[in-house]
Amino acid sequence: MGVYVNFSDQKLLGELRLGNRVAFTELFNRYWKKLLAISYTYTKDRSSSEEIVQEVFIGLWNRKNQLDIKSLEAYLATAVKFSVFKSIHQQKRREELAMLNYQTELVALDEEKIHAKFLQEYIDGIVEQLPEKCRLVFKYSRNDGLSIPEIAKEMDIAEKTVEAHLTKALKTLKKDLNNSGTFLIALSLLIK
């Protein structure tokens, strides 16, 4: 391996074309640090820089039979710069897409919140038109999360009466929401 240290780049490229791994290793050792410095100048990230330089050397090995290089150092430096700019462009594109997805999700969430708020206000309007005891039973059940026995105890009425008021409230809501075309959407809010 020591012999290859004295070889010119052109001689090493000739050996590389023959598939000589030792010649490839010598080229790698000869240019690794210089190329890493070039890459790091742009990326400011050692890990990304190392990955870029490794990819350039992998490309050199994979295209060893197709290369017609006059100046290996210039070729490798150009390949690294191109790879850096390609990597930066791809990263920016990923960031732009991530931001676009995030903004789209925010808009969708805002729209859902607006629809949910409108629907809740519509339901509240229907509930306010219910008879007093029916309205109280519904609010205890849906807003406060009380069970039928708890509502019966709170209002000092029979459980069957609570069930009847709750049934009446739900039927009224279903009818009004069906008439307005929002029943299926509201159903998900009402069923807890």
C-alpha cells in the first residue's frame, strides 16, 4: 500500500479503472480531509459533510470505468460542491413542504373549529327552546356528564322521568338538525 502514496492522481485513476481497491483507498485518504473542509464550509454540519463526501467517493467508485478526468482534485471538489448545493436545495424543499403541510393543517383545524363552534351554537339554540325540565335534564346529561340516577337525585324526580325528558330532548334535536341537514355532523358532538 505504501507504493501507492507516491503515485500521481492519473496513475491512481488508471489503477482505479482496473478495480484496484488499494488505489481507491489512497485517493480517498489523499482527498478526504480537503473535501470534508469544502463541504463543511457550506453545510456547517460535520455529519452532513461526511455523508456528502462519502457519496462523492461512492460515485467515483461506481463510475470508475466511465471517467475521463484531467484533474482529479478539481473533479472531486466540483462534485462535492454540486452535492452540497443539491443537499441544501433538497433540505429547503423538505422544509417548505413541511411548512406547507403545517399551514394546511392549521387552516383545516381552524375551519373545523369554526364549523364545530357554529354547530354547537346551533345546538345550544335548539336546547334553549326546550321546556325547562327537559332542557335541564339534557344539560345535566350532556354538559355536566351526569348519569340518569344522578340527574334524578339532583332534580328530585324519577329516573323514568329523566329518561323521558332526555329522549324528548334528543328527538327534538334530531328533528331540527335533520331539517337543517346537519344531523350527522352534530351526532358526533352529542354522543359522548
